[in-house]
Amino acid sequence: MTFSSLYEEPSDGPDLRARLRAIAVEHGMAVCGGNGMGFANQVSKVRATGFLTPDVIRRGPVTLLSHSGSAFSALAFSDRGLGFDLLVSSGQEVVSTMADYMAYALERDDTRVLALLLETVRDPHGFRAMLERAAERDVAVLALKVGRTTASQAMVTAHSGALAGEHGAYEALFDAFGVHEMRSLDELADTIELFSSPRRVRRGDGIASVHDSGGERAMFVDLAEDLGVPFASVNDATIARIADTLDPGMESANPLDAWGTGIDADRIFREAFAAFADDPAVSASVFCVDMTLQGEPYDEGYLLLAHEAYTATAEPFCVLSNLASAVTQHEVRMLRDVGVPVLEGTENGLRALGHLLDDAAFRARAPVGSVAQVDVAVRARWRDRLANGARLSEHDGLSLLAEYGLETAASRSASSAEAAVEAATGIGFPVVLKTAAPGITHKSDVDGVRVGLADADAVLAAYDDLGSRLGPDVTVAAMVPPGIEMALGVLADPTFGPLVLVGAGGVLVEVLHDRALALPPLDRAGARRMIDGLAVRPVLDGVRGAEPADVDALADAIVRLSVLASDLGELIAALDVNPVIVGPKGCVAVDALVELPRA
């Protein structure tokens, strides 16, 4: 373990970090740090910390691995008593990386949760392998990835000397392996506590919640909708059963305001919890009350009700206090000591519950199905073509897509007016004329596109205009029937390799930034998940009387593109397919831009 930042004044030869790493690698040594706060191994009872840590850290099923020493300390000192089996402040990871610590933790049966605070990933292959192992072992991975924005990426680079990378790659990686992404330490703490319970979602379609306040229930509903956390669609028998217990005038529903007059509230709470526990639609039950000071005796009131409700069911159950600062820690310790998770704050608690439901959805996914591959000769020819570094025209890009099974608009290249007319005649009117001048990536920005050219005279006039301004090279393409404009793409991430993209198309791709990314390969189910996560998704179902778009055809195009990404991704810097026109029957790529890696 080294706590030092390992900085030394620049000089000739390897710096201190490089020399330390070389020695460690030569002798097979694991080294934690530098610029970290050490580790605490609860299982072997070994601590190597350079700064103050609590005398007693509660033992539990969670391994915490943090690039931030302050976050390491904050979670270790948290007065909510989170339970850990291992805590590591890995710092700069000059020798041992987060993947190494994950491998160590995943060798132990008592590790059920990996909580990660990430600035970057220094061993992408090892990290990905450990996420795969965690998924195989059904170990929940909770990741707080900092450096998502441009400003914070610059800070991360300066702080750790590591590139933060494009966050979309982490989104794709996390989705592929069921990693739950956090946005704050408070959300991480609540989710750690909820996943520390051995109870995982086994059934149902949402949560059930019981409240002692109508106003706080309404707030809970608002935030649940904002965060996409669904309420269970409980059956009529459950509603009737609860209605029989409520004070007159109270509504039987999920979520439930059970207080009424408060005269017989304890009995009503008990009956409501029992009814929800018996309903097969309920994935998890939540007791939403502000855990303010109750006072002695402690074996009655909300503490007793929560304990009884928890022990009466084998399904997930938690207490959620709407105001974090209202939680009286020494009293709720009684709940935590018997295994009842207590979540602190409405929004963070709902986010944690959303992760619990997402965990069940990930575990229910079928393995990625097989996808038809392209002919070996096609793959080899395009690999040779891309490897030679010669620029690909738009026509070349569309040809590449077509050979990988995507439907494309018929197109031809031309470099004179006569050739343009000949190409248009061969394709069939009407046509589109687009500049193919080298270096122009966004044709609309330079007024380089003419659509709906109905005859030879129109083609000649359009060519005269484009050729005089932008040069002689053009692409002539067939007009495609109208539909929804989408965008597809392949991106080469420097850390995790090729990614597949789908998003809102046309000029909206940059304005809305509505996109989803995934690791290839993908089957249709994976492609549909990408589409379903887009904000533009409802438009594909048809609005204002429009016929629904062919979402299956779009999904199939994504699948075919994922095969291309798997085969050729390391030879492409970026492939933009924008727009893709998704009509009532079919999905057609009308433009393609291929960017090759810089030499």
C-alpha cells in the first residue's frame, strides 16, 4: 500500500510511478494506490489505512471500491451503519486496478453487492470480464461514474491523470451487464442498503406503498412518475380487502393513504401490508413514514409495525422516510439490526427501488440470440477496403450497409452533369442530388442537397448550382417515401471499443441528443430495448392520425448494424447513418458517412 501521490519533478527516464509499477510487476506484487486512503478487509480483519477510519465498521455483504478517498471515508463513517466485507480506496491504481479488486471480491461467496465509485477504467478488458462474472454470480453492481459532463471530465483528467471517455460507452456497458448507475452518494447509500437485504424481486409489476399522509403520498406519486418507478396493478380482491379496514371516506388504492382519523391506524396499517403482501402483482412493499423521534417504548408504533410487516413476508420490504434529516438514527437502528432496509429521502429511496425493479428485469432477460452473419468473403473484402485508409464516399457507405443487410436507397456517384442525368435515369425519377465533395460531413449546412428532382432538366439545374459552389462530385439517390427520420451509427470508443447507436434523426440528433448506445452484438430484443428507451419512441407509434412506423424493421436494421460493428468496428472511427426513414412498411437508410481512424 502506498498513500503517496508518487509525484516527482520531471527528469530523464521513467517517472516514479512507472518505476514502482515495473518493480511490482516483475515480482508479482499487488500494490494499492498511490494517492489512495488504503483498505479495510473485514473478513481477514486487516486494515491498511493512512487516514482515520471508524474503529468498528459493520460487517455486511457489500464490497466498496472507490477512486475517491473522500467517498471511501464518507461511506465508511456513515451513521446509517452500512455493512461491508471489504472497502478499498484504490487511488491512481498504479499497479492493482479496480478489476483486480473485483476479482478478489467475487471469489468470496459472502459478497452480494459491488459498490463502485469510478473516475475511469484502466483495465477495460479485465473490468468487462468482472462485470460478466458478477452477472453470472448474480452479484448486484452499483456504479457511481463521475465525469459524465464535459466540465467534470476535465476535472477528472487533471485529478487522476486518466481520460474519462464518452459516458455513453459506460451506459452501453452498464446496460449489457445489468449494472445500476447512481447519480449521487445519497442514492448509492440507499441502494446499497436496499440491495444488502437478501430479498430480490421475484414477481409482480411494481411497488406498493402505504403512507400516513395524503400530501406526502401525492408527492411520492409525482416523483415516482418522474423517475419511472411503477406502482403494482393490484387486483380487485386486494382493493376490497383493504377497503373493509379503512376509516369511512378513505380511498382504497395503491399507493395507500391509511391514516384517516388515526384512531385505529396500527390495525389498518397491518391489514394493508398483509393485503399487499398477498397480491402477486406487488414486487416490493414500502412503508412511507417520516422516522422522526418516536421515544420509548420502542416495541410499538411504526418501529413495531415495520418489523412485523417485514417478518410476515418473504418479498422485498423497506421503510422510506420522506425527509432524510428526519431519520432518528438510534431508533431506526433497531430496524436495520433485524434486516429492515431504511431509505432516507423520497427521491433517493425511489431511485433505489427503481434499481431493485430493474435488477429483476435484467435477470429475466434471455441470453442474446444468434444473429445471421454476412458471408466471410464480404467481411474480408470490407476489412481490406477499410484497412487501406482510402476515403469512402457516401455511395461507398451505402454499399457497405447494403452488403450487411440494411435496406438502402439506390444511389450512384457522378462527377459531371451528363453522368448525373444518366444516373438519375437509371435509378428512376424523382431523385435526390447531394454534394459528395470531400470534407463536407453535414450537407444541409452548406445547402448541398436538392430533393424531388422530377426530370433531366431539374437534375441539370441542380447540378449546375451544386457543382459551381461545392465541386463536381455528387451522389444521385432515389427518393424514399416519407416516414419518421431516425439515426443509426457505429462509434469507436477508445476504452470499450465499438458501440451501436440509435437516436432521433435528421437535424434532431444534435438538437435533442436523444440517443441510446449498446455493445454489439445485439439481437432483436436488445434492439427493441434501445428503441423503447428513446424520448422519440411514441412518435413511432403514430401521432395525429399518422400510420405507425415499422419498428420491427428499425430493430432489424440495428441488429444488422451490430453485426457490422462486431466485424469491422475497430477499423472505423465513426459510421453515421442519418437519416434512416422508418415508414409504415420498412426502414431505409438514405445517407451514410464513414470516418476512418486517423493514421
